[in-house]
Amino acid sequence: MEAIFRSLVVAMALLTVLFWSMPYVDYIWLSVEQLQLLEQGGLGSVIPGRELAYWGELAVWLGLSVGLFFYIKAARIGFLVFCCIVIARSFFDGVQILSPYEAAISSILGLADGAILALAYFTSIAAKFERNS
């Protein structure tokens, strides 16, 4: 179970980096029309996006991933809280437009987040977090 959990955390961290970097590389394979459509992402957003906040959120996700990998209890709690914050914030983000690649990675990340939370709280992995508190 431990190998599955750690592999999932590492895979999630790598996919997160890939997902965050997609807006900077997807111009390579998308048409001009598709890129113009993607520029409309965030339209109507109540909370305007900032580059620092964008990369700061990535840093938080990666920091929490490191904590999860080493079974740090605060990281498990932080991961749960941050997942809830991201879900709640989505109501204020405006229109989200993703390329097919981004949509696929986003879906996989959602599944991985759920699996990590389930493993961290409802399996033998939970005891490892309790020992490292």
C-alpha cells in the first residue's frame, strides 16, 4: 500500500507541474483559432488571476506533495484543506477553457487527489501519518 501511495503522490506532483506549464507550451500544437479561444479563459472572473498567485499555488501543491511523500501529518491536513479551498474558489474563477490535453490532465489530477485523500485517511497509510505527528 505504501508503494502505491508514494507512486501516486509522485505521479500527481509530476502531472501537476505538467498541467501548470501547459499554457506556456501548448501553442506548439494548437492552431491560432484554438489559442485565441484559450485566451478567453477566466472571462468574468471575480478574483482576477495574478502570475505570482498562479505559481504560488503550484509551490503549495508541490510542498504538500513532499509532505505527503514523507507522511507528515500537517501535509495531509493541508492537502485536504487546500483541495477544499480550490473547489470553493472555482465558483469565483469565471469561465474555464482548457485544451483537450489540459482537460485530460485535470481529470486525472482530480482522480489522483481523491485517491490520495482516500488512501491517506482510510487505509493503513493513515497510521503512518499518525506516527509522524
